[in-house]
Amino acid sequence: MKRRKEAPPALAAWILSKITRGEDRLSIRSDFSEIYEELAAEEGTLKAKRWYWIQVLRSIPMFLLNHFFWSAEMIKNYLKVAFRNIKRNKIFSFINISGLAIGMACCLLLMLFISYELSFDKYHENAKNIYRAAIKHSQSLMGTQMLNVTPGILAPFLREECPEVKTATKIKSWGGMIQYGDKQFDDDRFFFADSEFFEVFTFPLIKGNKKTALKDPYSVLLTQDAAKKYFGDENPLGKVLFVDNKHEYTIKGVIQNVPRNSHFTFDILASMVTLESLKGQKHLSGWNNYKTYLMLQKGADADELLKKMQQIIDRTEMKDKFILQPLTDIHLYGNYVFELEPNGDIRYIYLLSATTFLLMLIACFNFINLSTSRSVYRAKEVGMRKVIGATRAQLIKQLLGESLVISIIAFLISLTLVKLLLPWFRGYMDRELKFMFFTDIQLLLALIALVLIVGLIAGSYPAFFLSRFRPITVFTGILRPGSKRTNLFRNSLVVVQLVITITLITCTYVILGQLRYIHKKDLGFKKTHIITAYIRDPNLQNSVEPFLTELRSHPQIVDITLSNQLPYLIMNANPDTRWEGMEAGTEQQVFEIHVDNNFIDFYDLNVIQGRKFSREFRKDAEEACILNQTAARMTGWDDPLNKRYNEGKVIGVIKDFHFAPLNVKVAPLCLRLNRDPGEWLSIKITSHDIPKSLAVIKHIGEKYSLEYPFVYSFLDERIDRLYRAQQKLGQSLTYFSAILIFVACLGLIGLASYTAEQKTREIGIRKVLGASAGSILSLLWKKYIRWLILASFIAWPLAYYMMQKWLQNNFVYRTKIGIITFIFSAAAAFAITLISVGFQTIKSATANPVDSLRYE
Amino acid sequence: MKFLTRPEELILLAVWRLKDKAYCVPIKKLLVQYTGRDWSFGAVYDPLDRLERKGLLESYLSDPTAKRGGKRKRVYKLTPGGIMSLIEIKTLTDEVWDGIPLKALKEEL
């Protein structure tokens, strides 16, 4: 009978071959097959197959046990060796680990910051469908602007006539003095909102019913903190708050505190219908007083909606357009005019990410360089392992494992660093950052990825480099100092580090210079020794003369003026300006400020044509206008004097001054006399005994402003505060440069130590042959000088290009980038290298050749 | 004299009996036949390895056979050391068992 060749089940046979050791694999397989065939012949294929499978499966546990046991043994050995290596080269390990730890700590802080910034406003249930409406205004001199204001009728229109909109709400910010019993505050964030507010936004109510709370006029809701402030632990429901000493509002509910990661926060919400009785129905249809938010239906067409919304604008003569911005974009991408609160900026995040990435890069470069340069000392170990039978793959695994160990140690250190630095960082960034690495899954994963990537990438080059050693070269002691290729790679790493450092130094220098320039720049009006105060009390506003007279009676007070805004930040604008000879159909927005007769002298403004306001000309109060140069140019008149302007005529022209932050060009400005008394009081004081002047002002101010607190501040401090964001930038950059330079220094020190060790013999021989310490020094230094020069030539154009772009994009008034900048950065880099490398080189150059050649 | 375990002893004997054909499968069959118990592969391979490490057996890969898919078999052979141990065991057993007939043991029961 012809016997068919029975083959054992293929899968089981395959498992078997994977389990067995190479040598005996085939013979064992054949043993198994032989019995299988016999069994198949005697008792049938099924029984045979079953037997085969059982045998294979029974062999698996033992195999696994063995495998893991031996793997564990190997890992124990690798770890032991890794730690020994770290301990043996304490300096290098310290440099490596601290460089990585610093880089990682920055990465971690950055991760916390970014995830917080990205989380803004996302806690609302319908956050994905919420948008805000805003106006795109293209008619102003300052280019296209996004204005965060909308007409009052937009929200009802959206609700009633646009099926794409599920619901819409509008809010209006309001200021005022709020009072309960003897507690009074005027700094609460007070908003009017309509009933649909809670349909769009998710703000849970602790007390009260969110459907009815805002229905009636003079109803009000407080946040938990606000309630505590006014009522302590009492139940505020039903109680009454006094607003502006005039109106009573009943408390209808308490809202959970608004999370800090929102683009606007509030303390008190009042019902929008109150405005009807306060200001009449006309107010509700006021233009550009409200902020409107809407919630889209799923799948709605935004473009269709915009077209419908546009109808509202088209009914007027304005040429603006409506736009919709997603709620979640507001914090990072919305820096519209009239934002409720200052927003973050996506560019800041890009900048932070880029710099952190650079830092990490430098730390990794250090690691690579130091590890490969130490490789000479590990050559014997690698050779031995290869002789005993390690494969290249095993060696690579071992070395990668070592860098992972270092990475993990650095990571643990960075965690402690972050824990320590977090409180400071929180304050510095002005954000509520929490150490949420272990609670947020995404962050945790990012963290693990960071450690792995750093360890693997930084470790890969040394691993591949070291595992390439051949036992013969190692043991016969022919150690080449390094092939051309390896040296090129390592040297280029150092050069890249130097390039990054020099670029960063240059950029920091330029940025700090620009900030100093802004700080010092003459704004065109006097700003020192001036105290400004806002007169809150409306009674005082109306009868301000006694107050001023008493102030003037004191010798410390030099001069006083009243205006409706302060000259460093004029924001009121008239979009509907008309002047004689204006082209029909054009629209121009001109800024306006109302002042008193004294204003121009007080602030030392320069009248270049015509005259100032004067009491001698009685008609000045009604019709006199003074334009700035830009405004005069705008009109296109040859002689602006006595030309008609709005309802008045031009009596003079003053020199331009900066009434807005320096990143905008000076816009056209018109000065008119106060019709109502100005609310902003500017007081010039003598330059000596400032505390006394302040005391006088405080005393008199409080005397006349009985019901409202009298708050005042220095004008130049106010101006500085405008630029706080940029100052923050300058500060952050300086910190960053310092950290980066420190890490780069670490790398240079490490490299210098290594080179010094390598060259001890060579230097000893040279000295014996008669070289002086000086010539040795120059020998060692030549290398570094060469690198510095190369790096400088690469870094300078790079830095120049970047800084030019930055200055052009952000500042109309800017410093020039001069030769001094580049000389400074080169000098700084030189100094840094000197410090890092100097000690080592001097030590080597002055070493006694007897010591270095003792063992030859 | 070093004691061997029973399975080791049995395997040595099996190898001796099987001469050229002393590879895994026949050894296993022989043991099953003698002892009447099931011997797993591990029960055979392990002692074989141990004995080889102790130097009582040596092994070599035979030529490929047509039958088993052309794979080589690992054939075991007694070393002089192995033969010595067998002699020792036999001598010891004979001495200790000297004069004890099977009939006498059965009558005790």
C-alpha cells in the first residue's frame, strides 16, 4: 500500500521550531515527525494531530520560563553595567543627566502650559457648536480690523429668522458700584445677559432656576465667590443689591464659579431686560454695544447664515461684514478690538515650542557628543562582549538601554524640578496650571513618548557607533583617534550648538534693545511726574471746581488738566467724520479726545499751525477743532485753518504724538473742548518730595470723593503696563537664553575635558620637545576658534533675517540692527567658550609632562 | 562512585542496547516498552542532555535520511565513562541482590 507522506500540523511545527534552540532544532522536529507519522498510520490522522499539538503546547511553558529567566538575567547585567558606567564617569554623567533634565523640565512646563491654553472654553457642553459674531471693518486707516461688537438686534434676529441657529445670546459689559449693607465694591465684572445665556453656555446654578432667573428686570445672579464676598455664608437668594447707588437688583440665583480657563469671566449677571427700563427700548437696538454668541444646529451651513446676517448691515450704509468665530478659537486666535479680557496668542505658543525644542536638541547633541567621545573607554567592554558571543543587535540593545536609563533618571529629576518650579511658573505665566501629568491621559502618554524618544534618539548614534568596534582593533591596541567621518559628524554637532547659541544671543540682544527703545521713546507728550486719576463719583464729576481749587492751593501741585481720556491711549473714534472737500463715498475713522483749555500746555504738545484753545474765543467750546499732523494730511488741505470739520472748524494743528501703543502708526486725531467735564484728572507734581505730593493728593481726593474710592497712579507706570506683554516676552527670552547657554556650556565643558584627556600624552611629548605653555594653549584653542568663527558666520545672517522679519511685522517704530549687535554676540559666545573650556585647557597646557608620560 | 537516577540508568542501558539506532524515538519506545509508563519527550531529552554534560554519553548528527524529511538525527553513544558507570551499577546490583530469589520476596507478601 502506498503510504502518503503525513505532515504534522504546520502551525504547531512552526511553533516548535521557534521554541527549540538552533542546533537541535531540526533533529527534535524530526523526532516529533517520526512519532507523528507512526501514530497517524496506527491510530489515524486526527489522533496524531492531537498528540502533536499537545506535545508542543506542553513544551511552551518551560520555554517561556527559561526565556524570561535568562532575559531577566541579561537585563540585570545590563543595568549593573549601566550604573557602574554612570558612577565611574561622574562628571560626564552629571553633565549628560543635568542637560537632559533641564531640557525635559522645560518641555514638561511647556506641555502643561500648552494643554491649558488649548483647553480654554472647552468645558461648555456645546462648545463645538458655539460661535461668536464679530464685525470685520475694513474702512479704517489701520487696515482691516476685527471688532468684537455686534448690534443689539442681532441675537433676536438669529433666534427668530435663522433656522441654522439653535439659539443665540447677547451680553453687555457694565461697570458700577455694587453695594450690600456696608460692603461695597466697584471692581466686579458685571454683565447684562439675556435668558438664552444659559442655553448657549454651560454654567451650572447652585441656587435658583436658570430658566427663569434672567426673565424679570432688575434680577441678578452672583457667582459663588461674589456671593461670599457680599453675603458671607448667608443665603443670598431674594436679597437686594444696590447698584450705582440708584437701583435695586434682586438676587435670583447663585452660579458656580467660572473656570479660569475661559476667555471671559464674570462675577455678576443681570437680566438684559433691565436695560429697557434703564435706558429705554432704543438702547437695545443700539449698534455695536453687545457681544453676541450663537449655537449652530448640527450640519448648519455657516455661509448661508452669514449671508442672512449681512442683511442687517446692508440695511445701513456701512460696509462692514459679519464674521463668525468658533468659541474655542477665541483664546488663541482672537485678538479683536474690544475683547472682554486679554487673550493668549497662538504665536506665543509657537515661539515657546520652538525654543523648547531647540533646548532639547542641544541637550541631546551634548549627550551624543559626550557618549561617543567616551566610547574609547568602553571599547574593551564591547570587544569582550563580542568575543564571548554577543551579536551586534544585543550590543545595540544594551547601549540603547543604557541611554534609556539615563533618560529615565533625567526624567525623574525633571519631575522634581517641575514640581518645584510650578508655583513660580504659574505666577509668571498668569495661568492656573496644575500638575496634571498623572490625571490627564494625553499628557501622560506625551510624557512617556518624550522619555522614550529622547533616550532612543540621543542614544542611537552612540549605540551604533560603539557596537561597531571589532575585537581585533580593540585588543591589539590600535585605537585610531577617530575616523574622518566620525570626527566630522561630532564636530558638526558642536558647530550646530554654537550656531544656535549665537543666534539666540543675537536675537535676545535685538529684542531687548527693541523693548528698551519702546520704553525710552519719546511719545510726544510729557509723561514724567504726572499722576492720573479717574473720577468715579458722578457728583464730583459735575462739580469739580472746588476740588481742583483746593488741589492747586498746595505748592506741590504744579498743574492740573481734565480730559475724557488719557493721551497715551485714546480709543474713542468717530467713524463718520466729514470735512470740507472730502470725497463723497469715503469713510474715515478719526480718533477724538475732549480736553480742557489747559491740556495742550500741560502735556507740552507742540502747536505748529494756528492756535490752541483759548477762553478768549467764546465759540471755541462749540466749534473749535485741533487736528494732529496725520489728520491734517488726511484731509488733503493746503491750509487747514478755518476749514470746516464735522460741525466745527479747524483752529490749529499740533505735532503728532503717540496716543496708541507703538506697534501702530499714528492715526488721525482731533481735539475738542470738553462739553461735559472730563473724567480723567491729570496732575503734575514737583519732582522733589514725591511722597508728600502723593499724600496731599490722596487726602484731598478722598475728602471730595466720599462715596467712591479715589484711585490714582503714575502716568509713566500706566504706560509701561501697556507693554507688559512685550516685557514678558523679553523676560522669558532672557531666561531662556540663559538656560540654553548653560546647557551648551555644559556640553563644551564635557568636550573639553574629553579632549584634554585624549591629548595628555601628546601635550606631554610636545612639552618635552620644547613647546611652551603658550604654544600648547594656542594649539588647543585653534580648534575652538575655528568652530566659533564658522558658527558666527552661519548664525549672523540667520539671526539678522529672523529679527528683521520680526521687527517689521510687529513694530512700526523700531530700532536698527547694527554692527554692535553682531560684535556683541560674537564676544559673548567667545566669553562663554572661554569660561567653559578655559579651565581645562589651561590645566592641560601647564601640566607636568612627567605625570602624563610616566607610564610610557 | 556517583549515583545515577533511575531514568538515567535506564536510558544508558537503552542506548547500549540500541547501538547505532540510539536516537530519541527508539529510546523512548524502548523505555515505554520496559516500564509500561508514558515517557514524554522532555523526560527523555532532559536526562540525555544531563548525561551528555556529565560526559557519560556523546552524540553526533547522523546523515540525513530519506524517511524523516531529510533531516539529521541526533544519535547517542556511550562514552567509556558511561560504560564504566554501567559496570559499576551492574556490580553493585549483583552484590546487593546476591542470593535473593524473586520467589522469596513474593512469599513475604
